[in-house]
Amino acid sequence: MKKLMRSFMSETTCHGFSHIYRSKSLFMKGFWTISLLVLMLTFWFSVLTLFAEFLERKIISQTTTERADMTGLQIPSLIICNRNFFSMKKLQSGAGPERETQGLNPCQASHSPSDFGLDSNASSYLMLMAGNPILAKTNLSEEDQAVLRQADLAVRNVLWQRNLTLSQLINALSYTCEELIASCMHNFNYLKGSECCKYYVHTETQLGLCHMYVSRPESRQVLNGEYMGVSLYLSVPEDDVPDLSRHILDMTKVTKFGLQMTVTSNLTYPNLAVVSQGTTVTPGAHTSIALQLTEINEEKVKTPIDVWEPPCIPAHSLDFRQDVGAFLDNNINCFDGIILRCFHEMCGCALYGMRLEDTPMCTLNETRDCYRLLFLELSKFMNTNAFDNLPAGDEDEVVLEKARQCIVYVHSECQNRRVCQHSEYDYTVTTSPIHPKIMDVIVQDLNIENASKVASVTVFFSTMDYTLIKLSRMSQEEVISDLGGYMGLCLGSSIITWIEIVIYKVTLIFTFFKAVTKVFLCKLQHSELESSFLKARNLQQNAQP
């Protein structure tokens, strides 16, 4: 064994052992022994930490600033909404013969342009049906309840007389794309309003009917500059804001009005996005929206050993107009998916703009109750007290349990379904007035009615730099690479060294076992000889007289 140890320490490629063996002085032997022990402890601590991180499967992010290539940067999707929801003129005098029919239900397009006869109470009631239930007035008095019932009856009469659904009525009372967009420009390509609107789709949201420019792969800005992105000239109708009813709406929550422009990724569900973000367009002014792009790449989150992780979803396969379920079933829109699906699961109906196929719209009472219970359960799931003040009784326990199960199930389904690559947009908004002389020329050139004002909007990248965030998990190659680095840094060794150590340990164990076996056999043989000797002596003694 001594010979084996001497051979290993003199021939191994791990220099620490050879230094100990070859050192002549006791001081140097001690120095190299202590150094080797400290480095080996450091090495094993690093290795254990490395494998612990590898087994944890934690997601690692790497952020860099990149420069766009010759293809430029992806223009975001744009959503134009009316914070007033409806046109007062249409509420009072009908939709008019010029009402846009493309993409709408035939029965909506064919209704008579006669008087709708909807007053401020009915329009406020429709705002609640189309918008967020949080707009509703709470603690209604008897007078408020009577006004609400009267408004509900007035809306039902219009629906019956016109043979319309509630969704169709809301759309009929909203602005069309042609009524809002007078002209647009992209990459020096000027289009009139009707031509612009071919690139916009009407989208039902919690701000009523909006018009969305869905970004396409070819929608890119190749040079930096304010007029290198998308430019819009909007016709903003004046004196067309519906009157609001204090008996139905909470006036403190409807202070924002006018046209709104929302900048978002084409992978963001627009229904809730327009409520949470957006820029109010000022009539008679130029609104400049300077973009900053962040690209998030999650292609390397799943590695060959992450067998439980579903593969990432290609961004081009998601389109809310084609398949709402698939569009929501991912980590980007998981929260929106919970609201849409669990609302339908709890109540059997849906909100305006958040409907699955063949799902009826909820009544106002159904909307209020389901919204309250869903968000009460969501606050518990998210460990927040944001909605703890919402009332709930024992009679609601069955619905709350159904909501709880639905939230857990939908969240478990969508949280790990990652989109391979997607974009997020931050932006800075500046507003400046348009000179009256320039305004007069624009109004004449665009043939805008006297009853409207012009608003100019530009959406652009001020620089062609963007932020790239790469998300990944540690792979086997990275583990081997880091392990090799620790081995070289701490021990000056390689895999060959560890093969030597394994062979040495196997040989050492074999030699030790062989030596122990030899000693055991020698003792056994000695014991047998001694036993034979004692037997022979006893026989000899017994044979004597």
C-alpha cells in the first residue's frame, strides 16, 4: 500500500499530491498539504453549489443592449378607443346611413337610421354593460334603483324594436374607423381614411368598441426618426360627448374622456390592455409617442432534461381573432385567461369583449356579482388584500369554491406555456399644439367636417437600439464547463486526473482487501495449526499409562 501511494503521488497529474511527495523539507510538505486541503474543500463546496443550482432549475436572465439589423424594428399594435364609449349624436338620432357594415352582423348593418331615443340614463347603463363594473355607483338609493330599472327597460325596448343583440347595439352606437381616421402614413406611404381602415379591425374591449392596427411581420421601422414609424391624423368629433347619469355611474371613475391611443404588443390581449394603459389624444395638438423596445427570448428555458416543461409556443401561431383560447393559454395572457374562463365557468355568461363562442352576455346584476366573487377569490390566490373589502356571504361559498378550483386549474395550465420570443414596449409621450394656420390647411386637405378637430399622432422609435432579455436554464454543457473551470482553478487538474483518482481508489481498496484477506487467512491457518497441535498433545497424554 505504501508503494501504491508513493506511485500515485509521484505520477498523478494533480500537482498538489506530487508537490507534497517531491518536497524535501518538512515546511514545504506542510505548505503544500495545507494548500491542497483548502483548495479541495473549496472545490467540493463549489461543486455541491453548482449541482444544487443545476437541480433547482432556476431561470436565469441575461440583459444586453443590441442594435437593430437592416430589417429594422417591429412596429407595435395600435388600439384607438373612445373613452366616452358612444357618440351622443348616434344615441339621439340613430347610427346613420353611412354606418360601417363591413365585419359586423347583418342585422346590425341593416337597421333603420331612425331615432334610438336613448337618454343619459340609458347611455350610462350601456357604458356599464360594455365597460368595467367598477364604474358602477355603489350603495344605490331607491331613486337610483328606479332610474336603473327604467334605463334597463329602455335598452330592452330598443333591442326588441331593432332586433339587435346588446353587443350589436353597443357597436352601432360607437364610432366607426372611417369616422375617426382621416389619413395615415407608414414608411412614406400615405393612405386616406378608408384605405387606412383596411389595416384596422374592430375589437370589443372594456372601453367599448375600439379599432386595432394589428402589427404584422412586415410592419417594421428601418430608420430612426419621428416620421419613420406610423403617423395618423384623427378626426376628433366636437360636442359629441354623451351625458352621464349620476344615478348609475360613479362620477369619480369617469373623469378621463376623449380618444385614447394604446400601444401594445400583438401578443397582448387587447380587452384589458386598453383599460390599464393608454394615451389620451388631444384635439388640435400633435401627440408624439417615442418607443423603446424590449425583446424577450425564452427559447432556451426548456433544455433536454426538462421533460416536464412544455415546448415554447411560436409567436406567429397566436392570433386572438382566430383562436382566443390558444391566445390566452400562455404565460403572457395567463391572468386574462383566468378572468375570461373562470367568469364563464362561474356564471355561464361573459362580459362584452370577453366572450367565448356562443356565450351570452351577462346582465348587469350577473356582471356585478360574478366580478365581485371572482376578484375576491383572485386576491386570495395572489396573496393580496386588494379586494378583501368586497362582501361575500355563506350563500356565495359554492360559487367561490368553483372560482377557486377554476383559478388553480387555469393557472397551472398556462403559467409554464411560454412564448418563444415576444416584445414589450415602453414609450414616452409629448404633446404640442398645432399652429392654427397649419391646422386650417390640414382640415382642407383632409376634407374634415367643421364639427371635428384634427389630432396628429406619430408612433416611432427614436433610436434603433433595443434591449434583449434572454431567459434560460442551466444546461448540461454549462455544468460540465463550470465543473472544468473549478477543477482547473482549484486543483490544476482535468477529467484525466479524476480517472487516475478513481483507478487509484479502486486499486487501493483492492490492495487493502487483499492485505486484510491475507492476514485473515494467516490467522486462520495459524489457528488451525495450533488446534491440531493441541489435539495431538492431548492424544499423546491420554495414551500414556
